[in-house]
Amino acid sequence: MSEQQFYTVKQVKDLLFNGALSITSVYVMVRRGEIPSVKYLNKRLIPGKWVRDELRKATEYK
């Protein structure tokens, strides 16, 4: 099974922030550079490696 290469901002909001932040707040974090992203076909995409690393950090912290 291949790992997902990119996630949408909405997917990141749901996966990492579990509804605790609005999608607007996640976009602000992207704009500030707190969350890495690339623009593709007028969409902001978050690298899958970053998402997996953040999920790993969150589970290690517990």
C-alpha cells in the first residue's frame, strides 16, 4: 500500500486538529509558514510526510 503524498487543508484539519480548529485557522497557519504547503491547481496541499511526522509526534507525546 502506498502512502498518501499530499493532504488537503480540510484533511489536515480533521486528522491533526480533530475539529478543535476551524479551517480558516489552519489556512492562517499555512500562510504563516507554520504548516508547510505547496500550491497545485489553485489548491493548497500539505506534504504527507509532514502530516505523518506530526501524527507520530502526537502519539509519542501521549
